[in-house]
Amino acid sequence: MSIPNFKTNHDWEAFASIFDSRWHCKKALLDRIKDDLYPGCSWENLQPKTLQVINDIVQSMVYDTESDFLLNRPEYKRYDDIFISQRTFKEDVTEALLEANQKFWNSPEKPFDLPEGDQ
């Protein structure tokens, strides 16, 4: 999703307000994980890989928390969102592609033969 072309300044302010609210929430979660894992350490002293790990932990925790929250509160169930973890998605797609490839290439009715070097 991209930032829309706003029709009015009021629309921009509404968008910015939502963004600010989400940013403060995300920053609070990032700070919470950082402070639990590295008490007293400032963001400036962390290595880029550590920053990525902290972000990954937050993303995973938000996903798991939201899933648990929605599971136990059916009144919040949404039909417009599909929750699929990236790992599961990648594994499922890989499995489906391998199965389709196996079915196609191992079938007796190959539509064509590949040259020797391309198999």
C-alpha cells in the first residue's frame, strides 16, 4: 500500500495522525524489547543486525498477540485480512511449486524436451 494523493489538507492531517499513533505504539514496543534484552543500552550503541532482531521479535510478538486476541474474541474477527506467517507462506509456496513441478516434469506427457544442459 502506498501513501495516497490527498485531496485536502484535512485528509493529510487525518493520515498523519493515524501514522503518528501507530509510530508511537511501534516505538514503545521496540523500546520495551530493547530495554528487556539490553537494559541501559541506547539505540545508537546497537549493531544493525541487533536492530533487525529487535524489530523481528516485535513483529512476531505483534502477529502472535493479534492472532491470540482475535482467536479469543470472535466479535473482532475480520474477513478482509489473512494472517499467514512468512515462514509458513514460503514453505507452502515452495511445497506447491515442487509438487507442481514434479507432477509436470514426471508426467509421461511432457509437452517438450529440454536441451541437455537445461535439465
